[in-house]
Amino acid sequence: MSWQYLAVAAEAALRAGAIQKARFGQVLDIRHKGTIDLVTDVDKACEDAVLQIIRARFPEHDIVTEETHIDRTGSRHVWYVDPLDGTVNFAHGYPFFSASVALAIDGRAVAGAVYDPIKEELFTAERGGGAHLNGRRLRVSSASALVESLLVTGFPYDIHDAVDAKLRVFRRFMGVAQAIRRDGSAALDLCYLAAGRIDGFFEERLNAWDMAAGNLLVEEAGGRVSRYDGTPLALRNDEILASNGTLHEAMLAVTRAEQEALAAEGRS
């Protein structure tokens, strides 16, 4: 039945993306959830469209979405929805944003879709069925050295509260990578990793809806995903280190060095 789950995820992401494309560049109703954390009327419109599709197909499933708290029933099937990943980009007219929809069963993602409506790129993945872009099979890059690698990262919305502390890992990677980008849509960043466009990704405090679909894409494209210490990720607010697999141990060496440095400072 996983193909049916994937079909619904893709349909929902496409529907949300169509709304994003239609409203892109127009006047928005913008509210602040935090100092630099925005939500727009388009976020809500996309969320409503996705929820309508999922509830029509699988009314017994639970749903976790960014903008609305929905009470859970304890279903083994949980959908993770980011109706507009990259809201700050969208609000500024910066064309890098997406809709991300994934289904997890017993805490493990089994199907996911991420849609970029500007480039009309639909990234999809099915557990055991591979990762695809508009139907074309994806494979991670073959980069084997950090100094020759392009990495991508992001920063939490409370970065203004402790800029130096939140830039420590970034600085370590900046010293060993060829280059680092910060694009503002974690879901798309992970898709780019799956597509071989970048070689690694790291970020702290991502939510499950940010990365559920993207993580599955990376794994199904031959990459690897973990926490900063190498332990498995769970579908919760967490740090993430993702790579093409070949670079993973080198990237873990960087994050572990930072953890060791922090521990040493705490003991001094």
C-alpha cells in the first residue's frame, strides 16, 4: 500500500505548491511567531489544502503540521506536514521554498514528497523504492573529501539570542569545507543532497515536519542521516547531520570535536 501513501503525499505537496506559485510576489498577510519567525496567510491556505487531501484519503491517520496543533489519537500512521517550508524566503520574494509531506508508520518514514513550485521539481521517495525527481531516479554525490565538498546549513529562529554559540559548528565546517550555503528551506536542502547537488547538510533544532520527507529522500538516494554524535535520528525536534555517506565520518569528526570542546569548557 506504500505506493498509495506516496501518491497522496505527492498530491498534497503539489496542491500546496500550486497555491504558493499563484500567490508568490503578491501582497501577504504576515504575522510574527517570533522576532524573525514568520507565518503568512499562504502557510495556512497550503496547510488547509494538505489536510483536506490527507483526511479525505486516510481519516483515521494522525497528522502533525507546523501551523496548527492537532490532537493525536495514537494511530501508528502519522503524517508530517510543512505546508510552506521557507516562509521567510517566500515573504521576501526569494524563490527558494517548498511544500513537504511525509508519512511515518511506527515512527519510521515510509513515503514522502517535497515540491518546489518555482522550478516545478517534485522530489519523492518510498521506503525501499528509491528517491526520484520528476520520475527520474536520484543518487547522492560521490564527493569523498570535505575540502572538495559543498555543504548547506541553517540556523534556529532564536539565533539572535546567542549568535556566537550558535555559529560554533558552522565555523568548524567553514574551516574544512570547500563552501557552505544557507538557503532557508531544510526540506529542499535535503532534496538537493539526495540529487547530488550538494554533498552534506547540518542543522540544529529542526522539527520533524522540516525533515521527515527529506531524510527519507537522502537515505533512498544512498546517503546517510544521523544526529551530530552519529546516533539515529528520531521524528522530533532534533539536530541533523546528513551526507552522501562517503563524507559522513569526516562530518561527524567535526561535530564531535565541537561537542568535546564544549565539554572541556564546561569542566574548566
